[in-house]
Amino acid sequence: MRVVAKEAYIQRATKAGKWLTLVALGLLGGSLLIYMVRMEWWFITLILGSLGFVCSVAGSYYGDRFAGPSAYHVSVPDALKGFDDEYTLLIYQKPVPFLLVEPGGLTVLLVKNQGGVVTYANGKWRHKQGGKFFRQMGGQEALGRPDEYARLLAADLQRYLRKRLPEGMDVPVRSVIVFIAPKVQLDAEDSPVPALRAEKLKGWLRGPGRRPALPAETRRALAEALGLSAA
């Protein structure tokens, strides 16, 4: 499998996560020190503490996605290892962060990093995890409605393609929700958009999710539309 990633963006985001965390610690430490030395300067303490909190949340947001063993741009390619060069994974390249180009079409991968227990039943998603409130205060994204967001991403991609593919050419586009947290307990078989643990993704693509290959002409036009002709 070929991987085409926007390396410059990934490096900037990774650095942002590290530096924002350090800046947050400095601001929070400074606010505490000022409060201890000059209590009457409470407004400065408040400003520094607020800025420190904002930087902490932003640092955790970027850190969750770009740093450590669960970095999205590392976890997704790892989950797809073993595919041949007929498959191409685009990372932060197009209107969607993760796009798998297959012989049979396109799959938008919506990555989620929630741990604990995630379920979908009766049209509702639920997420239970120890310390979830504090994790979200620290920058972890809320689960929300991943099926709806995944469909929006697919719609964005379809609009992008309509402007670049020959008129009347249709390329199948679908979405899959991928949970990359190693210990997540996922029960979402009834989800309107397929929801899978990362280690199940490759088997699904080779089995229930496998699609017939597109005509060679369509695949060439798609590669050109995605800027892959020279890859």
C-alpha cells in the first residue's frame, strides 16, 4: 500500500502539541507563583491561568492526534499494512483527513480515539469511560454522532470530485468509522455507517466491504483527480 501524507502539516501539528503543552505549564505555574507572592494581582493571575488552560486544551488536542503511539497518522497506516500498491492511503491531503483509494472506489476513514465502552443502539451513541469528563476537559474529543459526521465528510469528498472528474463519471464513495484506542470495547453493529476497531478494518475491507474493481478508465481519471497520476 502506498501512503501519501502531508508531512509538513503533520510536523507542524506535532510541534504545536508539544510546545503548547510546555507554554501551558509555564503560564499556569506563573499564575500560581504570582498569586502566592502578590495576591492583589489577582487579575493577572486570572489572565495567565485562563491562557494556560486554553493552551493546555489545544496542546492536548494536537497531542492526542499527532503524538505518541496512538497518533492518527501512525495508527491508520498500521491498521492497513499488507495491502498491495493498488491501494493508496491519503493522509491530510484532500478535503478529508484520511482517504483510502481502493480498486473499487473511495473510503473515507473517520478516526476516533475514545477508550472505554462505545455502543450504538436505537439510533443513539453512548460512550462510558473512567474520568471521561476530565479527559474531555483536557482536550479529548467528545464522541458525538460519528455516523453523521462521517456522512458529511463523504459528501464533502463527493463535491470535491464532481469538480474534477469528467462529467457523468461516478466513483463510489463510502465512510467507515475507525476506533484506534487499543482497549476500546465497541458494540455498534447496527450503526448506519460501519464502525470498526482498527484491527478489524483490514479484514472488513477484504471481506464484507470488498467492492468490484472500477473500469481502468475510471481509475485513471480518479487518480488524476486526486493528484496521484505521477505517484
